[in-house]
Amino acid sequence: MTRVGLPVHRVSGHLPGFDFLLKTDLDTLICFNSVTDMLDAAQLRFRTSERLYLGHFETCSQIKHNPHERFYDPWYQEDILLRDDALCYPPYMQGLGYVLSRDLVQTIGAMWKSLKVYTNEDMMVGSWLIGHQVNRARLVARQFNPEY
């Protein structure tokens, strides 16, 4: 399947007691106090702990139509775009990581066999959530600076 889809499917079926799933890049260091504070703030804002999708929200990432561009995705071109004039990928969380609430993980886990696979994992998860009611909030991430 994918580096994201199959693990999400496994987590959704085998870890029923979790509330949120944090997906990060391999080189990401996490301050859990900050993440839980941001989760608390999002839950207060939306008045629910469900349908939460937190991260750095990318609303109109430019689609790469040229096969020589970094992040060009031939599968996305074939499956969804079918036109050369499309400008943006669907909204998704990108960057150092993002958080999904348990119900969104379970939604993805239930659909995993029918989900489309794309090169950009972050955009892929955003495309999987199209058509689902999602409460999006910003998860502030800072890149590590060894000078501090």
C-alpha cells in the first residue's frame, strides 16, 4: 500500500484506546507539551475532539506539470487532473508533521484498500479527506536550529 495508508489501517484496527495520531518526518523532534497544548486549543475552538486535522495547512500548493520538477507526480496527473490548467493540489497539511483525530484515522483505515496512492504523502492524506467534514487547525512547528 503506502508508507502511510497501511500503518494508519493497522493503527485504526489494533490500537482502539488512542485519541490522536501524530505523523512526523523521521528527522523531527517533538515537544509533546506544545503539541498537547495545541490540541487542547483546537478542541476548545471546535468544541469537539473529533474530525481534527492539525498541521501547517497548505491551501493552494502549485501542481507540478513538468516531469522534471521536484514533486512531479505522474499518478496524480493521471488519476485526478486530466487537464493541464489545474493550478492547486487539494488542501493538506505539510511540513514537519500533522495530527489526525482517532475518528479520521478510523475513516482512513476503513477505506485503505480503495485509496489512491501518490508520491507526496502529505497531499495524499489531504486528498483522502476530501468530502469528509474536517476541523482544520494550525499546529505550529519550528525547525531545529543548533545555534540555540
